[in-house]
Amino acid sequence: MGTESMGLRESKKQETRQLISDHATRLFMEQGFEQTTIAEIATAARVAKKTVTNYFPRKEDLALDHHEAFTATLARAVADRAAGESPLAALRREFAAAVEACDPVAGFAGPEFARMIAESPTLSARLRELHDLREEALAEALAAVTPAQAPAVAPRAAAALLGAAHCLLFQRIQELTLAGEPNDRIAAIVAPEAAYAFDLLEAGLPITEG
């Protein structure tokens, strides 16, 4: 009974969190991020203002509520790669799968969401910060698999190049979204562009061993 009760409480917490995030995102897209207040979000979700801030200490995370998954994506691809697969090959494979699936974490979030980000200096700055955090997490994952004889800077250098490529491709998806292209068309455009970017990386990155 205790385990079941804890499971129900956790499920209820997740439902409340998602409800708050959904109402916040709707209001942000309708009114603009900067113009929407926490009090308005609380009213729309029918919760106390303190409940909103308990679930989301930063207002930006109400809009970018998948930030933890986003920052962990590249590091997880390296850590979970198949035996004998290089970090670069794993990242390339994972990005190709994300494009094929039109994954929101890769940037396929729809025109309204993309416009909300583009029109908000605060959200744009937070997104840049999340890209930096994702690169830092990737550098830590690469450090664990970098050959001992490699220069000390190697994991960070590789992460900087890989992070920049992923950031560029994310921005490319957002750019095409704002231009009015549908997801299937965006995927068709970005897939060969990503292959080109990864080909360039493969030619120069030292961390290629499985």
C-alpha cells in the first residue's frame, strides 16, 4: 500500500507539473513570454502561485520544460553507445534518428513555439545557456573515454566542436520552422546538411575510437 500510495502521489505531481507547463506555454505563445506573469499562469492552471514556483523555480523553465533531457542528450548518446561504436558515430546516429522522428528536443517544436523563443530575449539567452550546459555534459562523457595519451584539452575541444555542430543544426531546424516549412520538409533538408557537418567532424576529431 505504501509503494502504491507513493506511486499515485508521484503520478499526481507529474500531472500537476505538466498542467502548469501546458498552460504556461499556451499563455507565452498567446501573449509573449515577457508579458506573461506567474500569477496569470497560476490562475490558468488553478493552482497557487507558490505551487508554480515550487515546480518551476525559473520562469524560463516553464517554457523550456524539457531542459534536463536536452542538456543530457549528447552525453547520454556517448555513454549508451554500442560496443565498438565511436562517440562521433553514436552522436551521428542519434541525431539522424531524432531528425527522422522530428523530435522536439532536436528543435522540431512547431512554428508557434519557435516564434515564442525567437521573440523573447530571455528565452533566447536561456536556450544558449542550455546549449553550453549540454556541451559541458558532453565534455565530461568524452573525458571518460578519451585515450590517456591524448592532450588534456582533447575532450573539451571535441565537445566544443560537436556542441557547435548540434547547436547549428538546432538553429537550422528553427530557421526552417519559422520560414513555414513543415516537419517532413525540414527533415528532408536537414538530414543531408547534418551528414555534411558530421563528415567534416569525422575528418578532424581525434576521439574516434569505440
